[in-house]
Amino acid sequence: MLPGRHCRVFACALTLSALLALWSCATPIPDGATPGLPYQPSTAAPPETEPGADGGLEPDAPITATDPAQSDAPHEIQPADRPVPLTPDDQSTLLARAAALIRATDETVLPVTRGTDSFLGAAADINANGRNYGALLLVGAEFRDLAAAETLADASRLFRADARTPNLYLAVFADVDTQPTEMHRFSLGRRRVVTAVTVEPLASDHRGQAGPTLFSVSVTTRGGTEQYWCGFGANGTPSMVVIENDGATRTVVRDIDGNGLRDVIRSQQIQEPGRVVETLITWTRWTERGFQTEETINVVRNLTRFLDTARRHAVSGNLVAFADHAVLPSTRTNLADAGWSLAGTVDALFAEEPSESGVTADESARSPGHLIQARMVGDLVFPVVTRSPFSEVGSESSVRTGVRLITTTSDDLFFHVDLTMGRNPFDGRQFYLRPIELPRRE
């Protein structure tokens, strides 16, 4: 038998051992760890919300286009978060896995092959969240003979009577733990010739900074080209816009509002009764909800109204109203800061044509600003506008045209003015007159 002191020490040791054993049993082993080995945390990106927080989603539930709980909401991207471009091998592997999934689960469509061992598509980290996404072009199963990139890219099929036109789809997959999960399938309609599937960044400077990125399908038509831009808004909502360029429609992609993202500016000509060919300009921009059409404006009708208003202010002798209407505020400010009068600023808008008679009147008699201010303008005649004179949309575009000024003493004066449509014609001032000559200092 042990002495009393030793018994007490032995009993304490037994008690401590039992407590340690109980604590070890009560400590949970994290998912993916092995008992007896140190736990290594997963490198996969954590979900934006906990599973089950919205609608009772399971941890492995597939990502869908309308599933906000699993969406990749945009966040402020730091330089370390910028996506690393996929290598060609990584892209081929992701597209091959996606094609295998389609072939195993959907008999209604076929992936479009490219060569003997790859597929027509593209892959990228489109949301800058560390997860790769793939886009795979599909055709309807009844068009098996067209399920090859080389066949679809043959432009001669546009003009062959026996050429068939397949249904086209773009399936977008998220690469979740090396297993592709289809997010959404965009329907592109029936198109005969497809030339490429690419990744299209929306950032306006193309320097590779993080930002919204889309998948683009390039199509050739008899009249021109089309690009189908497919992406997802902040809540995972699928969004698509068509970049169309043919005889009557021209689309440019340019950042017109200065937010760092390229906008889609579509210009379409429409024949109206009589000789007028109207041009409609539509502005579509990327928002958190995807592509949103902001506004559509007229060119011919609004330009006619702009010129009529300028004429009315000139004939009424309202120099301030004429300048407010025809001159950009920034131009007025710059010239005023440089010491030019308001009449001199208006004079800068007009370049005088030489007189046919060779007789030169005094300077004030040939000054549009002075004549307006002195209420000596009997009429200011601009050309009749029957179609848009501007060759560009999405950037400042000017056209020089003749103007006839008739004084109240029946003198005819002829000038040139630069009619200008601004880079962003939707910002409240669609048209203005741009200075041609520096005003004469007074």
C-alpha cells in the first residue's frame, strides 16, 4: 500500500488524465482533417453567405444564375486580387470537363469541337474571385454535322441555298472543386457563321485591372457582324447584349460617362416619311444588375430643334440666351477667364467667308456677336437637316457647314460653323457649336 501522500499524488494524476481524454473527445475534427494529423484549412474561396442562410441551400448545391446566396458579388479589388490569366492548357482542361458533362447529361445539344481534341469556347476568372469559369458553344443535336468550329466559321455558307442554320447556345460553367457546374445557358438564336468565342473585359483602358469580364461570341451575317456579350450581374443574374454592325446599324463600345467601364452605343437609321432618314442612338451600360438600357435619343429631330432655337435667340437679339444654348459652359468659362467678352465668344463660333463683291464692311458690321447684341439679325439660316451629318458616335464629332446671316438692313453675310455632337450626347447637352477662330480681344 502506498503512503497517504503518494496516494493523493497518484489520484490527482489519474483525474488530470481523465479530463484531458474527455477534452480530446469533445474537440471536433474539422471537415477534411484526419485524426492525429494537423488540420490544413481549405484553399477554396469561402461562400459569400453561410449555407442555408437563404432558402436552406446545402453546401454543395449547384450555382445557378438566380441564386444570390452563391453569387460572387463585386468587391473592391486590390492588386493582389487581380485574376491570373488561365494558361491554354488550363482552358482546354476546363472546357473538356464541361463538354464531357454536357455529353453525359443533355442529349438535346452538342458541344462544338475545334480540331480533334479541343472545343470552341473560352475560360477566365470573370468575377475576379479566384474561381474559373468556362463558356462552351453548343448547337442543337439535330445539327450534328455543324458541330465543328471549322464548319461554322465557313463564310461561304452564308450564300449557299442548301446551308443549314443551327440553333446556338453558350453554356457558362463555374469550376467548383475541379467539377464544372452549369450556371446558365444563353440562347443566341439561329446563326449560320460563328468565328470565335473570346473573353471580353469591360474595363475601358485594357490594362488588365480587375473588373467585370464577359464572354463574347462573334458571328458573321450577310450584312456585317454581331457579337453576343454574355455575363452576370452582381446577384448572379444572366445578362446579354448584342453588338451589331451592318448597313443600317452601327454599334461602338466606348466609355462615355467616365466610370471606367465601356458603354454600348448603338446607332440605327430609320426611314421616315418624305426625305428624312432619322438616326436613333441607344445607350446601354453595365450596372450591378447587368446590362441596362439607359436612354434612346433622336439625332435629326433634336438637331433641327437645336438649330431652330439658336436662330430664334439670334433674331430676338438675346445674346446671353444664344451663348447659353450654343456654347459649352466650359468653353465660355475658359474664354471669359482669358478676358474675352460674350460677343467675342460668340464671334469665335463663326468663320466668315470672303465677300463675293470684294467690299469689306467695318468689323462690327460683320460680327455675329455684335449684330445679335444690337438686334440687327433679321434671320440666321442653317441648312435643312434630313439625315445625321455625324460620322461618329461615342466620341466628339463635328461637321462644318455654311450659315447665312441676313441683317436687318438686308445685308447677306456668310459664315461657317462647326456643328458638334458631344462624346456623351445623353448628359443633357447633345449638340453645341465649337469655336473655329479665337475671338478678337477687346
